[in-house]
Amino acid sequence: MKRFSVLAAALIVAFVVAPGMLAGNGATADLRSERGLAGTFRGEFVTYWGSGERSFEPGMQRVVDYWFRYHIAKGVLAGALLVALVVLGVMVWRAFLRARGLRAAGLAAGGVLSTALAVVSLAAVMANIHGTAAPFGSLLPMLFGAPAGPLDDTLGQIRQQLAAGQQSPPLDVITGDYVLFHAVMAVEGAIVIAGLVVLAVLLWRWFIKAEGRTRRVLAGYGVFVPVLSLALAVVVVANTTTAAHPLPGLEGFFAGGW
């Protein structure tokens, strides 16, 4: 159990500090900080919009490729962390069932903490999957919060085109990645919900056969897992609606409603 605790702690640190290094190379040193990435993307976005073309220019492609690799690195680390936390959680709860007194209380707290971190890790895995699928779309929130400048004019032109129902090659790409981003989020959410439903059924089957403290632990998870599924279902419905009807979402997004 101690080994998995150390492993989980190491993966948490790696998840925070390692993705930029893993995704980067000599040509992307300026993108490793959040400020550098956002600033570079904003400048390249203005150039891209002004080009009127669908295809990215080399500067924008460099940013998008970096962000793609960044999400892959972060997703793999989040997946490894999720597995480690699940295994650790099972080990902690098994130890809790055998313990008494203060040790049992400490193990119970550890079990709750590992469960909470596992949920956060699951969310991180999902976020990085749709970030990998639509790296350009996942960069778009960085457009906001910039100092006044050429980007304001660009965003104003996008809002005008959306309001007028006009289309242009760059706006087609923006819309396509926006739809893909939300569609992937909806699909992966539906897959996770299916897995959680199966887990909930198994938990309640085990609950029927269990006794004592084991029964209480299973009951707790038997309630928590369906609640988590319902919360995720709301997210799936919202993203399905957005993917099917992207215009209202895009208008709200470029109005600063991210």
C-alpha cells in the first residue's frame, strides 16, 4: 500500500510538471509556460484569421501540434494515476475492513481521499481525450483575457460573421473543431456512464451478500456511483446538444461566455 501511495504522489507531481517537457522540443521552448503559449496562440490566431484559408500556417501548426502532444502526455499520466488510485483505494478499504480504532478512522479518510482523487483523475483523462481529438478547439479559450489589440478586431469580425450567418474557411475550421470537441466529450461521457452503471449493479449485488462493515462500504459506493453517473449524464446531454446545434454555443463563446 505504501508503494502505491508513493507512486500516486509521484504521478500527481508528474501530471503537473512533466507534460510540457514531454510535449516540447527545441522549437517549442516558448510554449512551455501558460503565458507564452497563450500569447503565441493569440498572435498566430490573428494571422490565421486574416489569411482567410482553411489550412494552418507553420506558426499556428506548431502551436496546435505542441498542444496535441501536451494532451497526449497529460492524458497518459492521468490514466496511469487513475489506475494507481483505484488499486490504492481497493487496498485501503480492504485494510479498513480489518482495522479498528484510530487506524480504521485513518484508513476510512484515506479511502475517501483516494476516491475523490480518482474521480478528479477520471475527469482529467476525459478532458485530455477530447483535447487530443480537437487541439485547436481546446486552445480557443486562450483567446480571452488578452490586452487590447489586433485580437479584439478579429474577435469582433468572428462575432459579426456568426450573427449574420456568414461563413469563411477559418470559421468553418473553428466550427468544426468546436463541434468535434463537444461531440467527443459526449461520446466519452456516455461510455463512462455505461461503465459506472455496470459498476453500480455489481456493487449492489455484492451488498446483498455482504455483512457488517463491508456492507456499509458497499452501500456508500452503491449510492455514490449512481449519483456520479447522473451528474455526468447532465454533461453528456449538454455537450450532445451543443454538438448538434453549435451556433448558439459559438455565439455565446465568442461573446465571452466560456
